[in-house]
Amino acid sequence: MFWKILYWLNFLPKLMEEAGEIPLEPDHDDRSSGRFDKWKSALYPGGISPRRKSRMLRLIFLGIVILLIYFLFFYDRAIHLSGLNLCSSNGECNGKLKLDESYEIKDKYHEHSKAEKIMTNSNDDVFRVYARTTNNQLVSFNVTRSRNGGESGKDTHHYTLNCKNGGTCKISINCGENGKSCGCCCGQKDGCTCTGKCCSGENGCCSDGKKCCCCCFAQLVEAAILNADAPDRMTAGRVFFSLLPTILYLLVFMFLARGAAKGQLGLYGGKGGIFGIGKSISKTNKAKVTFKDVAGIKEEKEELEEIVDFLKRPKKYASMGARIPKGVILYGPPGTGKTLLAKAVSGESNVPFLEASGASFDDMFVGVGAKRVRELFDKAKKLSPCIIFIDEIDALAGKRGGKFNIQGNEQTINQLLSEMDGFNTQAGIIIIGATNRLESIDEAVLRPGRFDRHIQINLPDIAERREILKLHAKNKNLSNKIDLEEVARKTPGFSGAQLENVLNEAALLAVRGNKKFISTTEIDESIDRVMAGPAKKGRKILLAEKKQIAFHEAGHAIAGLYTDDGEIVEKITIIPRGKAAGYVLSVPKIQERSISTKKQLLSTIITLLSGRASEELFFGLDNISTGASNDLYKATQIARNIVLKFGMSNSAGMTQFIPSEEPENPYKNNYSETYARIIDDEVNKILYFQYLKAKKLIEDNKSELLLIVETLLLLETIDRNQIEFIHKYRRIPKEAEAEKERRRSQSNFSVNSFSSN
């Protein structure tokens, strides 16, 4: 009836439709709609907000649930009597049966009584008897019926019940000749006396007149037990709890279907949906970054200025019939400023910037990625002109048809291609993608007409590093003694992000030391932190182990000083950092080479192997350490590239066995077993001969190496000036002399005991 009233008032359908829950039927009654509008205008003059409508709908649903629970569990609930007081002082009913002083049973109790069997065993049955009082109150009590036989030829039932004043009352019903005429005959049992002569009157026992309470109660129990419920009888409560799992399942299904109706994607949810699958994966904002905030990469910025000019003045290009690129791919090593450059394009153009990650498109369900691509482009069309930036686009548009490719990924790529073909550049939507692995992106994505322009963002050279450092040093309190040109020279191969981190770490170190300015000490320490991690000065190292580390690092320094194409040693330290027990910081003599010669590559191998060579010469072959593991890995990789990729081997020839444009497949070789043996022999030959050169280099400059080792053991860290002093004057620097003088009392401090074996 409640739902009929709501539907007649046209309240519920209208409310659900306006709240976005269900669509309103197109053929609804106009007169009913008019009544609803008048009623709504009178009740809410300002109109009902969507939030209020949704709240009202939830309140209606909550009210229905509360009513359902009430009618199932609380409506007409019986009052349970733990004890009874059947008999009055004279043992007569006076026409009425009272269970105690408060509850008087209706005359026709056989019509208003029922029983529920709650327990059964071999001899007894326990019933819960329900009866209605004269004021229509439902009461209940428990009674036990024993099924042991009575006198011969007679049916005897024994009833046991709890008395109100404590104890139990026992009643025996012995239906003999006198009892059959009225259907009830009671014997004398434990304080309840009733004889057959009391069973008289019209229509049997307990009619008008004085009747026996025991007889009336027995007749009540017998009438109730005639329609007793079995223990497994299905009541309303039992039906509800048996259907509860199904109801919960249906509620969950309706919740998912509701999200599907909004999101139009099966069970994957609409706005938010299950697991948040249907939610938007793009962030929309207007970037505040401009080209002034991007240092270095001058040529790359010039390539993108056309995009900015088109977004500002599209008619200029349309009048010339020029087609601006639909998409731009920015590729290069991590941290080189690809994302920052894309934001600068948006900031210069003053258009919305939609940012998304390539990894956020695909999910655990097939089809989610394609849906998110559609949503992203629909959103971009509404915000046109705008820029769509997809970071790590290789996760979204990887090559199709691979062995481990997933069907859902191909659907996502196909949807991306379809969307890019579905709009023209006049719409003012530019797609910028960023990736570290251009070779892993599908060729169909990179072709002209989709991503027309490919811009490589390389690691900055020394001039660009200086500009980046100047940009990030604007808000830093740098000491006047800091030369950013020198810092740029010490950081070859650093990306823009690493350079920013160097200055930030230096600022943090200055704050930690309660300094007002950032000095060269903090800059040098921050460079070491970025390269190798923080120093572990608290780690206790045995003197013998420290000496071996010093000889190892000094061997690298000697190789850098004496090889023709070696590197300039900037710093040597034997303080552990990260996984390294010590390390040498060196920079190329000629920075930012575009190409490397075979001689330069072999010189690098000599430098890498010189640490192991120094250990072998001074400690013996049996005492070489694991400190050269990373050096051996790097040297092996260079030797393999010489043979497999660069075609610089005489034995293997100029055949390239490793593709330059694609990643190497570790499960498949591009050469035969015969060539595999040739390649292994050639790699071992390169490493062997360069190791011999490294050993000879150490032997020829043993005295200088010992001076470097002694200085390292005294100071633990030495810089380029101290190394050049040792190289030039063949003696330890003055800082080491002062420390040696301070330790003069320590007689065991000496390196003279080490000599070539």
C-alpha cells in the first residue's frame, strides 16, 4: 500500500529519475506530473536540489527496511511467561482461565491458541504454547508432555510446567469414561485437583459456570498441541534468514548494475564503480610552468614553439593550409625534463592541461583501457583547445603481436589510434607523449598523422648543466666561492632532475649543520650522495680491509692518470657509501663525446680492471676481493658491445649480433653456436689483454700508487688537487703530512710493508 501511494502521487518515479537512479518513462501521465509539480512547488518553493533528492530516496529506502524488520521480528511479539499460577484458592475458573493474575485467556482459547514444538526426545516433547488474552495480547509459556502410558485401556498424558511461586506443577489427563464426554478429565496431581464431575455443562468444559482450572488449562494445551509446529516448520523469521544470502547477493548485483547503468560498461562501474575502475584517470589543470622555467634543451624548446603558436593563433596556420602535428613524442633518459617541457607548452599557450599516466589506462578487466581512452578524448573535446599529456606512453601503446601480449592491451591501442584518427588538428587538441623507450612503442602510433614529431631529450651537456644549476640556485643561499661551472664539470651524465637534487641535498646538509650559506663542502657531499648514497661513517672496518680498499681505489686513479684516453680523477674515497666500500669519481678529459673510438673503449676497460690488478699485485692472487664485481660487470658489457654491437672485433667481423634499435631478447640469440664460441673467445681475449696492460701500468707506477694509498689511509678522502700534487711532486700533500704528524705515535700505521709479490 505504501508503494502504491507513492506511485499514485508520482513521487517515487519522479524522484528516482531526477536523482539519476532510473530513467523516467516517456509516456508518463501529464496530469500526474502536473500534480507532482504543484505539490513539489508548494513544499519546496526554491526547488529540490539533486543532493536533497538523493537523500530523500535513501531515507525512503531506509524506512522500508525498518518497517520490514519490525513486521518480521517485533510485530505481535509474544510475552513469554517463565512461571504460571493456574489455580485460585477454590480451584475454580469461574468461567475464565487465568494463567496468573495479569493474563486472562479468551473464552474460545481453542481458536486463539497454538503451539510450537521446540524440543523432542525419546520420552518427552517440549512445546511453546501461544495464547491470546482478553485484551488481545499474545503470551507464551513452555510445557513438557511425557508420553509414558497410563492405566490399561486409558490414554494418559503427563504435563509438567513451571509455577510462578517456584517449583513445578504436574497435571495428568486421564481420559476415561467420564472424561470422554467433555474431552478432558484431570486427576489429582501435586496441588491441582479436578474430578470428572466438574466436566459438565453445555459444549464441554470451561463454558459458563464454575469449572476446574486444571481441566481448562489442559484443554488449552491440548487444543494448541493439535496444531503444533514441527521444529523444522518454516516460519516468517526462518524464511527471512534462509533467503538472506540471496537478498544480499541481489543487493550487491543491483549496486553493480546501478554503476553499470551510469558507466555503460558492464560490471565495471560508472563514476567510481567497483574498485574505482570507472573513475577518471586524468588530471585537469592549467600549468603555471613556462619556457623560462626550463633551462637548457634550447633546440627542443624551439621545436615546440610552433605548437604554442598554433594554440594561440590557429587561423594563421589554417589560412596557409598548414597542418599542425596532431601529436608529439618526447623521448630520452629519465629525468631530462620531458614532463616539465610538456607543462611549459601548456603554460605558454594558456590552455587546459590533461595529464594521465600510460600505466593507469589498463586494469584487471578487459575493456577498461579502451573505455578510459574514450573518456579522456571526450573530456579533451569539451575543453578544446587543450593539451593531452600521456606520461610513460610506452605502457599504453606498446608493440602489438608479442608473445606475451594481452588482448585488452591491443583493444586499448586500437582505441587510441581510432581516437587520434577521429579528430583533426583544427579542434585544437594536441597530444604530447613522453617515454624512455621509443623502440618499444607500436609503429602504428608513431607514424605521421598521429605522432608526427619525435623530439629527443638528451642528457644535458656541460653548458646546459650550468644553466640548469643556475635556474635551481636562484632560491638557494650559495656561497660566493661556489663555481657552478666547476659543479657542472663534476657532474657529467647527470640529468636535470639529478642536478636539482644535488642543490636540494646541499641545502638540506647546510640546514643540518646550522649554516647560513651552502659551501663547497655541502656541494661535494651532495654529489657523492646522489651518485653513491650517503656515507656510512659509523661502519667499523678493519685496518687490513681498509688498506685493501685503498689499494683498489688507488689502482683506478693510476689508470686514469696514465692512460691516453683516461678520465680525470676528481675524488677518491674509502668511506663506504651504499653498496660500495669506496669509489673513485672521475670525469672525461673531453666531455660530451658524440661517439667513442675503440681505443677509448679499451682504455675504459683498463681503468675498470686496474683496481683488481692492484689487489693482485700487492696482496696476491689468493687474496683478491669481491670489490671488483661491479667493475668486472661493466668491463664485460663494454667488451661484449665491442664484439656484438659495434663490429670492432677482428674474429667476429662487422656483423651486428645485437640489434641497436630494439631491446636484446635474453631468451634468443641472433647467432649460431659456432659464432657463440667465437664471440666468447673474443670477449675473453679483450678482457685478458687489457688486464695485462692494467697490471703493467700499476707495476710501472708503484711508488706513486703507494703515496696515494698512504694519503687515503690518512685522510680517507682526497680530491683532484691533492692527487695532482702527488702526481707532480711524488710526495704526500701537506694535509696528509699534518695528519701523519698527529698520528706519529701510532707505530703500526705504515704501508711500506706492502710490496710486489
